[in-house]
Amino acid sequence: MAPARTPAPGQRPDGGSTGRGHRRSATLRTRGGLSVRVDVRASLVGLALTTLALAMGVVLIGTGDYPIGFADAVRTLLGDGTVAQDYVVRELRLPRVLVALLVGAALGLAGAVFQSLARNPLGSPDVIGFGQGSAAGALTVIVLFQGTSAQVAAGAVLGGLLTGLAVYALAWRRGIQGYRLVLVGIGAAAMLSAVNGYLLTKAELVDAARAVVWLTGSLNGRDWDQVWPLLLVCAVLVPVVIGHARALRMLELGDDSAYALGIRVERTRLVMLLAAVLLTAAATAAAGPVAFVALTSPQLARRLTRSPGPNLLPAACMGAALLVTADWGTQRAFGADQLPVGVLTGMLGGTYLLWLLVAERRAGRI
């Protein structure tokens, strides 16, 4: 009789794969005795997505009526380009690319936080009303007050914050439960969409045309005035969110388990919700409500990393790569100012949403 064989890691006793054999992690130790566990696959995926986002950003810089090669674009960014190239890159195209990268990263990170808090892949800012709230605030300024770009941005941030507080208050009942948050958010999104439609019907023709382009989500005409505020918001909020990554992962196990592990559940949930709302509002203020980036980025990142938890940094990198690639695609297909990028992300994201709903139904979760 042959001796019993111990199954290899990642294999069942009958020789089949459990699907977990390819997960690898490394532990880094400091001189002070502190150890940090690093998921190698997640780190490699994040590095690859960052490289892709930056490379597509350089390609996007070279795309337009005045084409610039990849090598020339890199040299210009490093300060070795011609006078014409320097003007086109630094003054006209670099701000648009930076806005695309920052908006994509902010939406991807906010989507990962919302989906983790709701413990639901549909828990995305553009599904549960926060994007519509920012849009309502901006539309109010455009239609009723004919405000400047800075005032529109402030209206978008205020609208997003008020929507976030309202949804949180309505979903609260001795704590926040994921499906209740999603349902309340979907109801808020429906009401806010109706408000936005009403504002459009009351607008003058010029204001309505301006509002429709903004509502679609567009990177056209973006300059340094949009870059610096968004960069400041990301510089403050991204470290806050990353610093709560462990607590956020514990919350996915359920409130009782998180309490047992020493997590201050409601404080963590409120801080994360506020940070995600501000990231969404700032991104919406800079580029309009770009559809479905926040929904798809965390899900695609999780499938690439094959890692549990919110996958915050991979989701942010995925969002940046998705948006800058989508903007490049719209420019190549329709020209720099012909089609807002939100049209393409909406078409692709809508298709992904339908697939996600079918997958969730087959899994018995909806």
C-alpha cells in the first residue's frame, strides 16, 4: 500500500487545485522589530497598473492636432524639448493628463471604499447617489446663478457633502448595513436625477448646453486651475484612506468581528465615508460626473490581485489607467474636443454593470 501523500500548497487531497496556491506574500522586518506583510502579487499588479497609467499619460500628451512622438514627449517633460513642444506639452496637454490621472485615481479609491463599507460590488458613488449629488450642486450654480468655474466646483463639492450626510443619516439604524446603504443611495440617486432634469428644463439655452457637457463628464479644456485643488485634496485624503486600510478590511468581516478585533467601527466608517465623499466630490468638480470608473476599477483590481480586502492602491491605479486610456481612445476615434470621455466610460461601464448583475445573480447574491 502506497504511503499517504501530503497535498502540495494550493491542492486538494484529490490533486485538484483550491485556487489559492498562487498567493504569495513576503514579510519585511525593520531593525526595531516591526514586521510588515506584503502581498507580492498585489504589489506587482499595482506597479504594473501605475506603469501603464504613466505610459498612457505620455501617449496622451503626444496625441492631438500637433502630434508628438513618445520619446519627444518624454524629452519635453524632462525639459529638453523645442519651444513649440514645450508650450504644447506643458501648457495645453499636461494639465489635462494630470486631471485624468488624479480624477481616475480619486474615483477608483472612493469606489473601493464605498464597496468595502457596503460589502456590495454595487456600492459605488455613481450608483448610490453621491455623483448625482455633486452634479446637482454644480447644476444649481450653473443654472440659477450663472457661476464661474470655481463657483461650479465649490457647488459640486457642497452638493456631494450634503448628499453623503443625507444618505448616511437615512441609512442609519443602530449602525449602517450594506444593503440598506445601497438601497437608500439608489433612491437618493433617482430623486437627484429628477432634480437635475428639472434644473436643465429651467435653464437658458447657453447654460443648458454648458451643463449638459459638464454632466457627461469631460476633460476638454482642463488646465492648471483644476489640477492644483484636486492634487491638494488627494495629497490630504489618500494617506488618510490608506492609513485605515486594515480597519476597512476588518469591517468587511462584519461589525461584531471588527469590534472583537479592537476596531472603532462607527468612527472608522464615518471617517472613510467622509473621505470617499470628498474624493468623489473633488473629482466631479474637476471633470464632471465621469460614469462607472468608481464602479469598475475596484472590481477589476480585485480580480487582478486575487486578494481579499478593499485593494485600495490597486483600485486607485486602475482608475487612473482606465480614465487616461479612455480619454486617449476618445481622442483617437473622435478628436480632442468632439466626444466627452464620460460617453465612452458610460458605454463600457454600463456593459460591465450588466455583466456584474448577471454574475451576482448566478452566485445567488441578488
